[in-house]
Amino acid sequence: MWTPTPLATKIALVREAMSGLIGKSLTKYETAELLSDEGTWEAWPDLPIRLYTDSETVVSVSWSGFDDLWIEQGMKLPFLAEGVTVRWIQNGISKIQSAVGNVMHAVLLGRGEMSIEGRDLEIWTRLLIECEGGWSAIFNALDENGYAFHTTMPSGSFVKCI
């Protein structure tokens, strides 16, 4: 039976990979698009979002499965993208555009909601980056990344990691 990743494991991952973002400005982000069989480009949120800072630091973030959080410094991928054509789009998601240019102050993990067989599970599936003017959210959207920007602190349970 599946069990959630422990919160302490996720906090350690966030601290290790994202501590260098604090006090830095987000200069841009990139998300992936996949070339379809019809020859059109479609968003592919299974691949990480790449966050770029004014100090030239790059951090890649991706959610998968029920609560698997993958974060790496650099432009690595959590899995091989063989047999597909991928392109990276700069600042292509309008709902998180407000984060670009802002200094990052903190990173938090937020509790999500999940139950199996009527039993509530403690599952931490929301990553918030506090910056000037709001909170950027990278969350688990059913085995892929979801994105939001909040001008007020979102409701829910959060733990400050950095």
C-alpha cells in the first residue's frame, strides 16, 4: 500500500535545493511544451518548472504521483524524455507572471487533502514561495505541476522550510 512521503523528508529537500533562492530575485521561469503528433505544441506540466534568479541560480521543481516532490539545482529532469520533442517556454503562464522580478523571502510546504478508503492522509503537496507582492504556488495537480499566484496568504496548513 502506498504511504505519503514524510514531511521531514520534504522539508530537508526544500532546504537543500532552495536555500540559495532566498534574497534573490526571480528573473524568469521556464515550463515545457511537447510537440504533438498533429504538429502543435501543448503544455507538458509533467516536466519541472525551472526558476531562474538574478544570481544565475536555476532550480527545477516537479510534482508527480500522489505526493512525490522532486527538486534539483540546475536543469536536470526527473525522468528521461525520450522519443518526444520538448521546448522550453519562458514566462508562459499568465497566472504566475506576477512573481517575476520579485525577491524571494521564504519557502513553505502546505498540506493537501487526500483520503484512501475513507481515511484522511497527511499529505504535503503545496509548495509556496513567498515573495514581494504575494505567494507563488507550485502544487501537485494530479501527477503534474499546477500553478497559482496569491496576493494574500492562501488558506490551509503550512510549514515554513526556509
